Amino acid sequence: MGFTSRIDVDLDVPDAIEAVTAALKDQGFRVLTRIDVQATLKEKLDVDTEPQVILGACNPTLAHQALEIDPRIAALLPCNVVVRREDGRTVIEALDPNLIATIPDDDALRPVAADAAHRLRAAMAAVAQSPTRR
């Protein structure tokens, strides 16, 4: 079982971040955090890497539902969406929220996680269906 969904797009990283952010917003998510992995590794370790940005996306309604079921879920939030370069291509990859329900193994979390997964896949599909997809 994979733990991420992935698409490759014909966009540079900044444009892909913009497209993903807009698609996530259409699905009720907001980007709460943005971690520039490339800049961090350069600054802290003086290592040169391909561009990679981690977007911490949160759908407040789904997060609230999950936290009401099990407050420990906070340790697994927000949902991460990564935009990175790999072998000359831009990759957009998102964690599968269905994993969240399996960690405490709580059946009550499954519908919330499934909804989050559906919305993330829909956001990625919207970006993938744009004319700039590879």
C-alpha cells in the first residue's frame, strides 16, 4: 500500500505551489505552513539539493471532526503536500490521510480520513487536469 498520491506536472516549482494552493482551497483546505526544504538544508548543512517545499494543508472542519474523535490526531496534522523537483520534473505528492485512521486504529476516524483523502485527490486531479500537466 502506498502512503502518498503523486502527479508529475509541467510547471516550475513556484507555479506548481500556486496551483496546488488554489486547488486545495477549492477543496476547503488552507495552507498553514510552508517549509522550504532546499533553503533549510542549504542554510543549516550547506547542502545543495533540488527544490522541495512542504505545504502543511488543513481543512478546519475535518481537523475538528478528527480531533473530537481522538485529540492525539493533532500530532498527525496538518496533511503534508510536497512540491519538488525530481529528475528534471516537478512532482506533487500528498500523504494519504487514510493512514491517520490506522494509527490509533479507530473506526470512527475512517470516514473523516476518507473525506480528507478524497478532497486531496480531487485537488491533485484538478492540477493534473490543467493543460500544463505532463
